[in-house]
Amino acid sequence: MSDLHPNPHTDTPPVVLLIDDSQFVHRLLDARLRSESIVLLSAEDGKRGLEVARGEQPSLILLDLDMPVMDGFETLRELKEDPCTKDIPVIVLSGMNSSQDKVAAFDLGAIDFVTKPFELTELRARVRSSLKMSLLLRMLAQKAHIDGLSGLYNRPYFDEKLRAEYDRTVRHGQALSIAMIDIDHFKSVNDTYGHPAGDTVISGVANLIMRETRSFDISCRYGGEEFALIMPETEPQQALQVCERVRMGCEKLAWSRHPARSVTLSVGIVGVLDGDTVSMTPEGWVEAADKNLYKAKQQGRNMVVATGIDGQPIQLAKAG
């Protein structure tokens, strides 16, 4: 599982996925693109290519048109209709050179069309150009999705990614949990110490969340003093452990503007296990997590309340 993170490691080589039924093409490109500092993944048919694209989120896809079972046009159509893969640039590779095929490929969302047999120097240049464009587009998209104060993703990005992860969970029966996190008594921090102190608390909690969560968790500022976490392939018991680390970490933080006053968090979690039937909409998940957050507030704050989507409470596993 990979995802654009607010603090990506720029030295990570880009991933390129080749979808082609020809073993010769796979061997050829593996040898000739090795010097391009990329990770080349392979799939020999469209169906497998879709699975790899959804799971690995490559920076670029090289797609053959003439394949058995699912041809390149159908594969491209599904790539562009899936929220998880629609923004991945696709270069079409084809032994066919008709204008009709080119127009169809571009209409479906391809960014380039290379005719076989291709000139390898030219293909390398097109791959480099497409990867640069992909990086620029990702950086622009990332900037639009980042909350300026916290450095986390913003609410629109949360809504978009929750829908995508929900669809993945429904399709593949994978575990998924979300958490709503709220800063306790935040208004009194602003009222007592001023808004700069409140801003410091928001950015400090955001840094803690980024530090204590995992690389594949999606951390967002939901609004005001509330944060949200999407935890793909994570059962509610595991999500509870993650959020408990965040809660305990916040309790121990010292604040320069108000050293005598600690800051605590209340958290509500809802999730499903691997193989569970999902009977709740994405909006329903948020509502259920919010209800658990409200329970945490009612029960004294500074705690995590977690349930499955069936409402059954989840407890921390005992050590040993």
C-alpha cells in the first residue's frame, strides 16, 4: 500500500508498471530501463495489471493494447474509472499505428502513444518526461490537499480518500478503520492563552499524529481542533493501539506557551475486520466514529472509544 504523504521521501525511486503479454518486451524493457533509476513492475495481462496498479499506485503505467482476455482499451478504461488509479499517467504501447487507435487511446485518458517496434532511446526519453510531469502534478495536487496550519491533509482529501478506501474494502473484503480525534477543552486554551497558543497546540498535535502513526495511515485535519485518520488494511483492534499511542503521547507533551497546562485528546474509532460484510456508507462510518468520540467526551475525555461497525466495543489487547 502506498500513498502520497505530506512529507514524502524524494529519494524514493518512482515505480513504473509494464502491462504487456509479451515476455520479450518485459525482458527488453527490464534491461534497457535499468539505468533510469526506477522500479519496474510487471503484469502479463490487463486483469493482473489492474490489481497491481490499485495495490502499488505506480508513478507511470506502460500499457500494451493487444492482449488476450482484457485488451488495453478495456484496461485503460477501468484504470481511468477507478478513483484509486484514475490519476496515474499511462503511455500506450502498440503494434497498431492507426489514427483511430490513437484517438481512442487519448480519448480514454492516455498521455502518450508509442508504436512498436519502438526506438528505445526515444522510449526512455518519453518515460523520463512522463515521470517528471507525474511528479509535478502530484506536487501540485499535494499542495492543494495540505492544510496550511497543521501540515496534514485537509478535509476534501479525507473525503476523497475515505471513498477510495471504502470502495477497496467493499471490493476486496479488506480490513479498514477510521478515527476521529478531538483536542479536549481547546476553546479554553484559545480563551486563556490566546490564538497563537491554540495554533501551536494544533501544529504540535499534528506533528505527534504524523510521528506516531504508520506510513500508510492517512492523517488529516478534519476542521478546527478535530483530526481524522484513515487506516487501510487495519482492524479496529490495531487502530485502537495506534490511537492509544497518539493519546498517551499527547498527554506527555510540554507546551512552551502554557507549561503548567497539559493537552489531552479524545478519540472515536470504527472499523471492520478482514472479510467482514460492509453495510455502512462512508458517511455512516464518519457518523459512527463521531458517536464514539462523543462517548469518549461523555465518559471523561482523554480516552479512546472503539467499536466495529456492528457497534460491538473493542478493547485493548492485554499484554502477554
